[in-house]
Amino acid sequence: SGQIKLSEIAGEFGGSAPHQMSEYYSGGSNTPSGTGSVPTSGEIQASDFYGTSNIAYINASGGNSTTNSGNYTYRTFTSSGTLTVSSIGAGSGNNTIDVFLVAGGGGSGGSLGSTAGRGGGGAGGMLSSSVTASAQGYTITVGGGGSAASNGSNSSALGVTATGGGSGNGNNGGSGGGGPSNGSNGSGTSGQGNNGGVGNQGSAGAAGGGGKGSVGGNQGTGGSNYDGGNGGSGSSHDGTTYAGGGGGAGVYGYPGGGGSGGGGQGANLHYIGHWTADNPGNGQGNRGGGAGGAGYVGGRASATASGGSGIVIVKYKYQN
């Protein structure tokens, strides 16, 4: 209520001095379209601006897919690209970009030349953050999954980085790789994932890789050191589960299962009248899942497996 001054309108909506009411038509250079009862032409009065504010939304492009839900636009990057912000927002929360990242999952440990198993790959690191937008192009990097004995690659966007998962050699990573049957487990990155399970029991099964939701299962999850540990569970984001760890190899025993969120099952090395090696599973693409662990027994080596690629999703308001 009360008198609205032209200077107050200029303070809210901007413009160049000396100010005139004609600068502030709705849909013009200073006043967003649809602002209150402000006209687009003709007579305009200061009283038209009661209850109004300068609200604008981010305009951006890029990504492999785009959806609108509620008041938000979601841009999903399943491969590397550029988020181009052509104009920024104004008003409460309208110039904020929420970013969700999962890095590439770790690969299986390499096959061994003696009776032993490798751990499951650790899941790619998973985290969320919020940043204030500026009008520019932002490089978006989606990390690839690691091959045998290799960590997954980092994902990065808007100054935020998720760390690639550790390989099943017991490497450190976003989530740590599972411990092989003759080595130590890997550590996860704080806030991004968990440690791999414990192996190191000699010529037997191997541990599961860590996931975002839990540590990897230790060697012997099924009750025998010949059994592989299960991959650590992933974690849900907007109804989809990401970043599950890979299962450890089972040698004379049962293989470890992949963790929810894209983890691969461990290799199954067993005797059915002759030694056979059922190969480990790859981590799921765009979930950052860790690979299942590889192994060797009786002159039979399993294949190795790769971790799953990561993903980046950005979210911002397009309406209130």
C-alpha cells in the first residue's frame, strides 16, 4: 500500500537513469513478461507494480536429454558435453543450479596366474552440490568405467568433481575396490562412497567393492573363505539407484553378487568334472557400477570386466 516511487521500481527492475515509466512495460528490456498487472503497452502507472518483483529464470541448453518436472528443468549428460547458460535467473532460488554426479566405476582386478580371486571394482563416487549460475559455457565431463586393474575416471561439472571407483586390486577411489584374496582392500572417498570389503585370506575368494550406500562385503560372505563378498549397495537419487559395488570372485565357492545400483557379479571359478570359469559381469553404464572381480583356478582364468560409466544431471527452476 502507499505511494510507489519510480526510484523504487528502478531499484527492483533496473534500467538507465534518467528513468521513465515507459522503460518498464511488461516483456520489455527491464520487466519480465507476465509481471503482475503491468501492461505491455499503453498507459502504465506506478500502482501497476504493487506486489511485483523482478523474477527471471535460467535459460540454458545442452545434455543428452531434457525433461521438465514440477517447477524444474533437468538436463542429463550420459556423455561429456557442454552446459551453455545463455541468461541467468533473478529472484529467490532462480539462479541456482543443482548438480548431481556419479563417476565411472572401477574395473575388475587383472586375472591372476595362480589360484586366487580379485576383488570387485568400487563404485564411482556419487555426490550432489548447488552452485550460483553465470552466463557461460560449462564443460561437463562424464567419467568412463575402468578396464581391468584400472580405476574409473572422474566426472566433473560446474567446479564439482566425483572420484572414479577403485579397481578390484584393492585400489582407493570414490568407493574402494574389494580386497583380493592375497591383498588389502581400497578406501572410499569421504562423502562419495565407502570402503571395499576385506580379502587377504590366501588362495580363496575375494571381497566386494564398496558402494555409495554401504561397504563391500568381506571375503567369505557365504560362510566360506572360498566365497566372494557381495558388492556394496548403491544409493537412490530421484528414484534411480546408482553407484553399486562389484562382487568379488568366488574360487571353489560362490561368487559375490553385484550391489544394487549397477554392480557386476564376480567370476565363478568351480569344478564340474573339469575346472571352469564363469566370467564376471561389467558394471552398468551411466550408473557408475563397479565391475565383478576376476579370478584363476586349475589353469583356467576368467575374463576381466569393466566398470560402468558415470552420469551428470543438472537441475534448475524454469517457473515458480
